[in-house]
Amino acid sequence: MSTKPVIGLLLAAGLSSRYRAVSGRHKLLEAVPDGLPGAGTPLALCAARSLLAGTDAVLAIVRPEDEPLAGLLAAAGCEVLDFASPGLGASLAFGVRARPEAGGWLVLPADLPFVRPSTVQAVRAALAVSPCAAPAYRNQRGHPVGFGARHYAALAALDGDRGARDLLETQGWQRIGVDDPGCVADIDVPADLEACLRPR
């Protein structure tokens, strides 16, 4: 088994245009109620904590002007890297190139606040025997998606807004069945967050 570190990549450089258009607010700073008095936990921080729980280190890819988000994630223990492009593929490639020595990378968009730490840990464990792995909830592929070191060149070459879907489709991936609806619950508009918070 490789002793090289497994790095979490928290993709938080998007513009969140749809969310802002509806609410006028910064999606990744929206409060997720935590059952305690106060304002709750910022959405991106929820995602970061789960990723931190299952990796050796987390790189948070954040827009240069987004200082409040950068400060929040740095205080949580992430290494924050400024990146101006909102493209998913470009952000992923930037993060991978920042840690070429890694034994693997776990990729999590910051707008999935309900991913359980146990799901992150399961994906990390799968990388010990598979070059690509991802959780699946009710036959839907979720996040984080894990990539082994052999995929460095392909990941580092990504650009634009398309992520690593093509790589997964051509190389295949280990499916990890999980009872975690949070791994497929990305927040695009306020109604998505409200739906996730409704009692089931």
C-alpha cells in the first residue's frame, strides 16, 4: 500500500450564479442549521469538515476575491489556494498540479454539505485497491470521487467546466454503495437546501 498522502480537493471557486440570482446571497456561506443556538454552520465548512475527516490534507480552491470564504476554510485547517477560473475541470486540474506527489486525490465540490465523513473514508479506503472510486446512493454516483496517482497526467490536463466524467467513463470506477443521501445532494438553488433540511 502506498504511503503517499491522499489529498482532498475542495472545489470552491465557482460563481454560484443560480443561487445568487434567486437569493442574492453567497451560496457557500449559507448557514446549515446544526441544532445549536446561533446561525448554524456555513455550507462550505460542512463539506470541508467531512473531507478533512478522511484525507491527509485538504486544498480548498477559492476565488481570489472571496476572502471571507478563504478565511473560514483556512481556520478550519484547509490550505487555501486562489484560483480565478470558475470552471470545474480547470479548478480540479489546478488542485492536482499543486500536489503532484500525492498518492491520490479525493474531489468534493463545496456545495455538497451533507456528505458524511464515513463516505469520504470509504472512498479513501477504496483507493488502496482501485485507481478510481466513488460512492453510489440508490444507483446514482456521488461525491467525493477518488483518483489514484496513475491518473495524474489526465487530471492535470483538464480545463474548462467539464470535470473528470470522461475519465471515469473510459477508465471505470469502483462503486461503493453507501446509505448516504448527502453524497448526491448538491445545492444549486435555495430550494435544494430547504429540501435537504426537511424531515424525512
